[in-house]
Amino acid sequence: MGYIGKVHLRNSQKIANADLEAVADVSKRALSEAKRAGAKKTYTDYEDLLKDPQIDAVIIGLPTHLHTDCATRAAENGKHIMLEKPIANNTSDAREIISTAQRHNVKLMVGYPLRFTKVFSDLKNRLITGELGDVVTAYAANVSTGPFMHRAQGHAPIPVPDWWFRRELTGGGALIDLGSHMINLLRWYFGEITEIKAKLGYRFNLDLEDQAVCLARFESGTMGIFNLGYFSQKYQVKVELIVLRITQLLIINFLILWWLQCRCYRLVLQLFGSRILLNSNIF
Ligand SMILES: NC(=O)c1ccc[n+]([C@@H]2O[C@H](COP(=O)([O-])OP(=O)(O)OC[C@H]3O[C@@H](n4cnc5c(N)ncnc54)[C@H](O)[C@@H]3O)[C@@H](O)[C@H]2O)c1
């Protein structure tokens, strides 16, 4: 029942075939808020909630270092899981969560809301139909306050929980926090990443990076550029695609060869490449 927990609580109450049964949190204040918001039961130890036979599925919005324990215990108790991103703060824990969910035959979903944001799901459909042509380069940016202001929740700054500034608990800074959203989205569009390089920035002298720029190649051949950082008061999420429309490319190639005896690919790109810009303000 921290920042994202409250978002999930509100949203779960809008789902017609779901009942909000219980909330677990170490904070008594959070639990009384949950009661007021309609939770039938509250627990201070999530282990007790996970043993509750009335519960079929759980949403886990705990600090990242607690994801592994809570998600594996949920799976062992046969609960389906919606787990907040990033799945864990290191890859071996992430694999453990996935294999435990598989072993216990429960559904596991990691919270990447951009896939359900209309502008980005529409883009996925347009990529599937091939309407956009060949995507040469994809630029994805995710820039926000990060933990410097707790998700710009209020009009005045409120204290940010300490765990957000400890690398061993978060697994990292802007790259894992904001970057995982954009990497997840572009992998959905263009397939697995076959190569990636990242440069990290530490302008605020924290233990974790406040900036990351990555260059990636996807199995589709598309190149990706990721621009991530904790340096904007406004939450900005953007995808920009440079595409070649293949029918136009073939026609112009033909004309150029026949007419100008020129094979200048760059010229074709300049003339017929398109830029598609998508912005989303989801929070
Ligand atoms: N999908 C998204 O866009 C998105 C957005 C924000 C946060 N998140 C993720 O959600 C997770 C939580 O982030 P947050 O900003 O809501 O954190 P937060 O610190 O605001 O909330 C964490 C909550 O967990 C409770 N808690 C801590 N230890 C506990 C324990 N042992 N047992 C029970 N409850 C405990 C705290 O009291 C608090 O209410 C993080 O992994 C973060 O990356 C995802």
C-alpha cells in the first residue's frame, strides 16, 4: 500500500469479476487506509495473507528487494501473481521467481503498463499488420523525477522511502527503474535484444545511476536507442520510429537506377523514410 499499491487497490476495485479481499503491509497507517478503501481483511505479515484460502491472486507492490521472497511464497501457496516491475533486483532472483511460478502452475505477470496504454498497443497493431514498413531505428525515452520526488504524487514534496536510494535493494537506478519499461516495450515490438551497450551517468553522486543511454540491436534488425534519466519534473515517455516504407523504396530505387544511375540509399531514406512520434502521459 505504498505509491503503486494504492494505484492497484483503486484499479482492482473497478474490475467486475474481482473482489478485494485483503491487504498486507508493515505500516499500520497503510492498513487503516486499506480498510477505509474497502479491504475486508488486513495483515501485517504478507506470509499470513498468502496462506489465506479465500485469496486466488495477489498483486505485489513491495520494495524491489522483497519481490523474490513474496512472489516465490505466493507461488508456493498456489496464488496467481501480478508482480510490480522490475521483476527482481538481479537476474538469478528473476529466474527463481519464474521457475517457481512454473513449478506451481500459477500465472505470473510483471507490471509493464505501457503495453496496455492505447497509443503503444495501437502501435503494436500497426507493426503487426506491416502498415508502417521496415523500422530502421527506434528511439525510446523515459525521463522523470525518479525517486527525487515520490512520483510527483502531491503538490508538495513528500518523503521518499529510503530503499529507493540503496542499490542493493533496488538493483540500480534509472536503467532498471525507467529503462525496464522501455526495453520491455521495444522487445514486444521488435523481438529479443541480440546486442546492447549502456553508458551510465551519476550527476547526483548517488550510489545508483541517475541517467542511462543504451544502444541495442533487436533480432528483427531494428536498432534501438534508449534515453533514460531522473532529470525532469514531468513524467515523459516517448517512442519515435524511423521507418522505411518498402513499396516506396522499391519504386524509387527503380527510378533512380533507370533515370539517374544512382544508388544513393541515404537519399532514399531522406526522401521516403518517415518519423513516427508517440508520446504518452500515463500517470
Ligand atoms: N509499474 C510502474 O510503473 C511502477 C511505478 C512505481 C513503482 N513500481 C514498483 O513498485 C514497487 C514498489 O514501489 P513504490 O514506489 O510503491 O514503493 P513504496 O515504498 O511507496 O511502497 C512500498 C510499500 O511496501 C510496504 N512494505 C515494506 N516492507 C514490507 C514488508 N516486509 N511487508 C509488507 N509490506 C512492506 C511499505 O510500508 C509500503 O507501503 C517497486 O518495485 C517499484 O519499482 C512500479
